[in-house]
Amino acid sequence: MKQSRKRSKIATAAVLAAGLGLMGTAVSAKTVQVTFVAKETSVVIANDGTTYPAWTFDGMIPGKVVRVKEGDVVDFKLVNPRENKNSHSIDFHAAEVDVLDEFAPVKPGETKHFQFKAKRAGVYMYHCGAATMAQHIARGMYGIIIVDPKEGYSKKYPKPDREYVLIQGQYFPDAEDKVAMIENRGWAGSLINGVMFHYDPVHDPDASLVLEAKPGERVRFYFVNANINMPVALHPIAGIWDRVYINGNPENVLYDVQTYNVAVAEASTFDLVSPADRPTNNAIVDHTMSAAMRGAITVLMNKPDADPKAGRGDNILPRATIEPKGIVSAH
């Protein structure tokens, strides 16, 4: 009888602990501080040092990676310095707010401050939404926010060995022709994380970087289509996507996919597992050939001596160090 009562007390304590979130891997929500500074500046967009009169978040294309956990509150601040000539704004695709309030344009010399709760796990684009939006995105004001699932990894959503962010955008040399951007005229390149053929020394001998992993590792790609008009047919040459998580949500999983179409302003998560018995290479491409041959090819080398830091920690969006050569002026 005493043992029965003891078991009953233990069971009751377990139920209470579970209800209070004291068991398992539950982690309490937190507030994450994020600040962007709008910078109208020149950036390098090619491995040969060609530069471009860009509009950016913090002087980079794409902007920095924002990573939070489902349920976290993002405390966001956008600073538009007085020396800028244009209004800018932010549109977080992970936020459920008021487009006329939180996403309103910020004039030069002003700051926008708001909060939102990241309620849904996934991978999302962020971008400037000020008019003309196509021009603000084409000139570089975009990036990624990753909302990790609150329950963490699982059988359905296994922990990766490496992670990489890939964001594809269109390069329009005439930075002032916003009508051409809307009509998809005159685009001359595909940017991967801000640079054409950023990680592809096969097609561009000036490229200095490739992505790395060891044979047999699970490599997870967080992919954003930041093009103005064109979907992306994402394909791993010499491989098959082991899993595709539509919108990056673990509940939306597809298995054994050769090519997956990513719409404009859409983001998804892709897992690739290379053969474990030998070194191999993959080329992550937009199978739309007009895009691939203008810069949308990324080489992944699977080799035993892969850099242990590559694709881990803060190294999920590597950026080449390129000396500027000359500005492609707006016409």
C-alpha cells in the first residue's frame, strides 16, 4: 500500500513537472536584440573585385543572419542615418504585425523600433519594403531569419553536421532603372550571398572559397530566393536532397528530392548527405541555366580534411575577402 502511494506521488510530480516545462528539452523564450543600420554604399559583387552602388543593411549583401528560437521575442531597431538619401524599411517574413506600422518607411535621420514574437518555426526572408521595393531588394537590402523549432532536433528533423546559408539574388548593373528591375530587363548576374560564383572556382578562377564537409556528413542548407522575378530550381548536382523542409518547418518534410522549386521571396531548408566511403564534390545550382551560368553555382567539397570550423557556429555564411576593383556606376 505504501509503495502504491509512493508511485502515485512520483507520477503526480512528473505530471506537474511536465506541465511546468521542467522535464525534457523545453527552453524558455527569450528576447533577442537585433539592430540594422541602413547603409548606402558600394560593395563587391564579383570575385574580380567589381563593385556596385548598393543599398544595404550594415554595409553587406546579404545582411547578417538573424537566428532565434520559436517563441522568442525579436526586439528590433532599424537606424537610417541622416547622410542617406533614401527612406528604408524592414519586412520580416517571420513577423505577424501591421504592414502600415512596423514595416513603414524610415526617413533619413530617423529610427524604427518594434518587437515581434517568432511564433512559427522555419526559415524566412527579410528585406526592405520601401518604395520602389524591387529596387531596394535588387540593390541589396535582404537577408535571412532562421527560427529554430522550440522542441529542438528529432528523428524527423535530425541534427546536421554542418549548416550553410545560401541566398540568391539578381544583379542589375543599372542600379537606377527600377522599371527594368520590375520588368526583368537587363539583369546580368546571379548573386550567391552577394557575389557571382561566390563559391565556384570551377567556373570563375578568381573565386577563393568553396563550402566544405566531410564524407557522409549531413549538410543543411538554409536557402532564400531573393530574386526580383525568377523562381529557383534548386538542385545538388551529383547528389539528391535527402530531405526538403518546405519553408524550413520540420512538419513540412519531403524525402529524396532531385530538384525543388523555390518561389520568389520563399525560403526552404535542404539536407544533403554525401557518400561516406569516399571524397566527392557537389555543385548546388539553380537548374535554370540562365541563372546558373551567370553565377548561381556553389561547390561543396566533401573531403576527410574539411575545415572543422566550416559550416559551424558563426561560419554558416562565409564571405570572401575581395579587394574592390571599380564601381559599376548607375546610369
